[in-house]
Amino acid sequence: FGGIEGKVSNITADSLVDQKTGEPYYQVRVATEKSTLVRDGKAYSIIPGMICSVDIKTGRKTILSYLLKPINKARQEAMSER
């Protein structure tokens, strides 16, 4: 169906367990910017309780920053007094 922008407003502190599969999950509440999705000219309403697949963006980091993190940390600790 496509995607819709939104912001996470709440995440459960503890994981829950799916009764049917036994798989753990976190319940997340997302405030969407729109209340409908449009596909082929037809609008589909988004209603509370719908199950969906969500990609949560937490920030932007380059692969280089991940690779350099241990080196930068060691360099900073080498210059400090304990």
C-alpha cells in the first residue's frame, strides 16, 4: 500500500508475547500525519488497532562513523587522567 509518515508517541517498557506464535514484540503507538492511505485513486482510512509493518528511523550515521568509534574512544581516553 505504500507508506505514511508518523512519529512514535509511546513504546511499551517491556516486551509482550504473541498468544498464537509465542514471539515477543513491543507495542508501539504512532501518531500519523495523515488519516488515510491512497492507492489507485481510492482512499483507505487508518483506524486504531490496525496491524502494520513499521520502519523506525532513529538517526543518521555513516558506516565510517561506526568503524571509527572505537578508535576515537581510545584516543579520548588516552588523553584523559584517571
